[in-house]
Amino acid sequence: MKKLVLLTAVAFMFAACNKCKECTHDDYEYTTWDQNDNQETHGDYIEEICSDNFESKADFNDYIDAIEDEGADCKSDFWN
């Protein structure tokens, strides 16, 4: 029984792989202003894109390719 549960968990882990990607946009940064209108930047803009938001895997891959063509760096969100 334990082997069956472990095998199911491992299968689910690999099925969930590459469902989401984190895309870092180097050109954009988070910016905040305080009460005195002083501006402060806080690093790169990171967007999480999941395949569940698309009708097909091809649409998801096309969108990721288009974002990477604009200069974003997309990586699997599996280990985060």
C-alpha cells in the first residue's frame, strides 16, 4: 500500500511539472513612492504564468515564446 501511495505521488509530481513558469522581466522594476515623493526601486518584475489559464498547451507555449522574444527570462516554477 505504501509503495502505491509513493508511486502515485511521484507520478503526480511529474504530471504537474512545467505547468507554471516564472518569467523575469529585466526591463521592468517595482517602484514605490513615500510621502515625500521619493522614488525607490525594488528589483525585477516577475510574472507567474500557468498553463491552466490557456485553452491548449500550444497556446501556452506560444505565449511563453512571445514573452521570451520580448526579452523575458522564463524558467520552470517546479522547484520554487
